[in-house]
Amino acid sequence: MNSDTPARDACAPGHAHHGFTDRESGPLDLVALKKSVAWAVIVVFFGAAIALMTLLDGGTSSGAPQTVPTQSESHRVSDLLPEFSDGDGLPATIVFEDSSGLTPRELGMLNGRLQDILENTYGTQQAFIRQSSPVIPLDDTVARAEVSLPAELSGMDVTEVVEGLRDALGNELPESVTASVTGPAGFAADTANAFKGADFRLLGITAAVVAVLLIVTYRSPVLWLVPLIGIGLADRAAGVFTGWLSAETGWFASDGSTSGITSVLVFGAGTNYALLLVSRYREELRKETNHHRALARAVRASLPAIVASNLTVVLALLTLLAASVPAYRSLGLSSAIGLLFALAFALLLLPAMLSVTGRVLFWPKIPRPTQGVDRDQVGGMFYRIARAVGRKPAAVTVIMVFLLGVLGCGLATTDYGLSSTEQFRTRSEAVEGQKLVASHSAGSSSGPLHIIAPSQHTQALIKEVESLGLSPFGPPVTNSDNTLVLINVQPPGAPGSPQQLEAVTDIRSSLHQAVPDSLVGGLPASTVDSKNGTLRDMKVVIPLIFLVVFLVLIVVLRALVAPVLLLLAAALSAVAAMGVGAAVSSLVFQFPGLAYEAPLYSVLFLIALGIDYTVFLVLRAREEADDHGTRDGMIRAVGLTGGVITSAGIVLAAVFVVLGVLPLITLTQVGIIVSIGILVDTFLVRTIVVPALFELVGSAMWAPGRKPVADLNH
């Protein structure tokens, strides 16, 4: 008789305490116990995924993230600009350089060539680019001209027009002359290009990294394929669904950054769920002759940890809906949806695939029950570490808190903020052009400041602009119904520099006092609003993340003491990771500063994802504690879960490193910090700090909830 048939006698070895009856079997058990149900689940999942990818238009995930708050002053100005005849364009600066020198005759030739190029360069909207100024020399070798793209262009349309302009300039100008397109339009195009195809590039590299690590972890030529196929299916289905939802509802923007990070999260979390379930399945196969029953028990035992882990991250991501920056809200909603797809994969598709394949999937090291082996015995490196920690928990706790605190000191010496010329890791024509302007003149290529006020305050506005020493680009312009007036001025300071951002803030303050209803916009003002929005969102979202995770821990662990201590440990781990990450960013990669966005992303992922491993560990400790007591239960849990949690941590850290393939420094920094943080949490917090805390506090960890049975008996 086949030893893997579901009808195996419940009294067979391994069934003494874990037999299943039809009355006990729930829907998830049926997926594991009955091949027919498993095949039905597989067919439904693959059919639904193919239908989603075939029937739904996933929209586009290209383009740059929307980092300016919708209620900000600069956003309101951008909405008003189309009402002005001279304010309806996105500025761009064309910088010409000829190392042999630019004569007046050559300047005239460049001006004529530029006019011809602009007349024949079209965007996807079939709109002409308007020349705002003639070619003006900055010195003997460099000149600049200002042009304006149509205001209705956005996203990849801007990129296509700018790329067309760059190609035309390269083809039509003399060989001795080089031209760079910079300014707001140039930076918008280069930022969008950074995310062009980002989701597919990230998907390919992420899948390859996960495949290699799964092969190393499982040491099987076939087992790794099952979770990888399932995770890939969940990721693509989630990507298509979120793209369609974005296009249909407008609730969030499906840009390249959002879709890329969502893929990283789906692959990372999905792999973790698979590692946890397969590890427990392997453990049960060593006790049970029937693989269906072993799988059912593994699913039932893994369910609380997987669901708790998923809901913790999903709810933490949804706190981003309280952010003012649209890009954060988009990431929160898109990633939360993606992780729900990953949960469906872990609870239904993966068990179904394991059910129909059987234990042969583990070849060549197929786990089988062995007679005469003490199943209650635990050993291994992680068990020995936890046992050693338990001998001197107070000293270990003090040392680890001190160590993590020292690692976090890197934050105190870090410079924060990146200027517009410091955003890219790779070559950017916009950056090169801007640096060229800065090195050959005192001017700026960051685009003008747009100052808008009620037309009845025109004279007061002109007077205040003059008193501030600002240089207007031409006379004031009124809108179509003469209710508003617009003045474009040259922003002071180097583009995107702290000095320029401070100057914009001071200009706004002065103008608001002189003309209370005035608004200041433009690229420099948008940079200020983006920074202020991020700082505001950090103050609002980070406390919400801690609150949500704390409440989830209370529900999952049914205790108050443990959630407080575990969250404090996670927070200390996150601070240490950011300190080390900031130091690595500065000393190793020579990045000029830490992006303002990096701490928010890092805290979100480190707290939400880092607490996962603690939940896995503590739930297993609770299970073991009923038979062995809280202190020994935690030591046993570390020994039993050490291998799988370490593997999961390494996989997740490697997946976040993949963010570094994108040419933006911000995402590279996030990848560095989160990867370091996950490894710190995996090897230090979960292996040393948490066992030490449990040894110190004992059964009081579960207060005010029920103590484990063994502690009550003791």
C-alpha cells in the first residue's frame, strides 16, 4: 500500500497526537489532504492569474514618483500656470559648449539651428517646443538657451519629447559643439528614465537572486521551482491588478518606483512564507509516513505566524495612506495589495503544489520517519547560542543594547538631503548640463520661481520682488480673466542646494507678509515642498507604524509585556541599521548625504518586516512553552527555527540589495539600510536579544494573558 495515501491509519507512527478526522479538517486542511482539491486550487489560481494578465490593462508603471504634496503651494501654482499665456510650459535649459570657442557668428548659427530643430521636434501630443530666449553666451566656450515644453505633457510624454530634442541636437549641430538639455524638463526626463523598465529589470534580478538562494537553502534541484513559480505568478498578477486599479480609479499612481518596490516586497515576503511552511513540512515529514497529513499539520502550525506576519506588514504599509506625499500613498496601497496576493499564494497555492508533488520534491535528501529517534530532542548551533545566552541574560542584554546603540551613532554624523545634482548614481545629462552652467556663470538652470498673486496686488508684488533683489524674467503677466498676475524670477543659489532651498523659504515668508494671497512655485519651490512633505510624513507615519505593529502584536501574542519589549528591540535594531547604513553610504559609496526619504522607507520596512522574524520565533516559543516552560520553550524555539529564519533573513536582505540596480541614490540607500537591518535583526536581535529578554522576564512575558501550562504546573 502506498505510504502517502490519505487513508493511512491515524494510529501509524507520528499520529499519536496529531491525527486528523473529517470533523477536524478545515478548508486549508482539505487542500493538503485531498489531491483533487489541490489540483482544483492550482487550476483556479493559474486560470485566474492568466485571466488577470490577459483581460486587464495593467497600465504603465513608467515615470517618476510624484513627490510633491497635492495641497502644497508649488502644486497649486502648477495648477494655475496654464491660465497664463507665458506660463503654460515646462522649462528646459539647453547648454552649448565648444572648447575651441564660440564666436558671434557661431552663436547666430546655433540660434538658427535651434529654431529649426524646435520647429521639427514633436512630442507624443504633437505639440511644438517654444523657444523662451535666444542663445546667450556665458563665456567664450559655453552658451545657454531657454525653451518651454507644453504644459499638457507629463510623465513619459516629457521624457519622449526631451529625448527627441536631445537626439535632434546631437544630429544637427556641428561636431565641435556639444549640447545638453537640463533644467526642470531635463531632470524630469532623466528621473523618469531611471524607472523606465524598472519593474521588469527588478523582477528578473530579484527572481534570479531568490532562485539561487532557494537552491542553496533547499539543496534540491527541483524543490526551489515550486515556491519560485508560485511567487512569480503572485507578483505578476498583483502587478497587473494594481496597474489596472491605478488606471481605473486614480487612487494612486503606478510609477516605476512603486511597482519595483512592490515586486521586491512580494518576492521577499512570499519567499519567507514559503521557507517557513516548507521547513515545518520537512519537520513533520520526519514524524509522519503520510505526506498529506504531514502537510496538513505543517499548514495548520504555520498559519498563525504567516497570517500575523502578513497582516503586520499590510497594516503598516496602509499607514502610508496618512502621508501627504502622493508617492508614499501609492507605495502603501500598491504594496499592501501585492502582499495580500503573496498571502493567497502561501496559504492556498503553495500547499496545493506541495500536496500534488509529495515528499519526492525534496530529492536527493528526502525526509522520512526514523524509528528510535527522540523527536523531543533539539540541538544545533542556534540552540547552543540560545542556551549560552540563557546563562547570563542580564549581561548579554546590556552588551547588546550598548552595541546596537553604538551602531546607531552613525546617524548623528550624517548629512541629510541630496541636491538635484546628487540624485543619480549614473550619468545624467541634466546633471552634467547644470554643472556646466554653474561652472561658467553665477546663474541657475533649475528653472524660474513662479510667483502668482491677485492682480489687484500687482504693484505691491513688484515692489516686494524688487526689495528682495530678485531678477524677473520680463514684465508681469495676467491670466485670461485678469484676476491673477504672474512674475517669473531667477532663484538665487546653486540649483537644489541647501542655500537655494533656504532662500526659497525666506522669499515665501517675505511675500506672504507683503501680499498674503501670493503663491510661490516652480522647481526650486517644489523641492522645498517635497522635503517639507517628507519631514511631515515622518512625524505622522512613523508613530502610526509603531502603533499598528504594537496592536497587532497584542492581538497575536495575547499579551502586553512581550509586545512592548519586542517593539523596543525592533526599534533599537532599526536605529542601529540606519546608523550603519548611513556610514556605509558615506564612507564606502561616497554618497554626499542621506536622502530625506530614506529614513521613512527604512523604518517602515525594518519595523514591519523585521518584526516578522520575531513573530515566527515567539509563536513557536509559545507552542513549545506549554510543554517545557517559557524559558526552555524560547531556547527550543531558537534551535528549531534558527535555520529557517536565518535563511529567510538572508533571502530578504539579498532581495532588498536588488534595489541598488536602479540609478537613484535614494533607493540604493534604502536597499543598503534595510538589508543591513534585516541581517542585524536576524543574527543579533532574534538570536541573542529576544532569548535574553525571555530569560530575564520569564512567564511574565505573557502578562496579562494566560501563562503556558508548564509554567502554571511549575
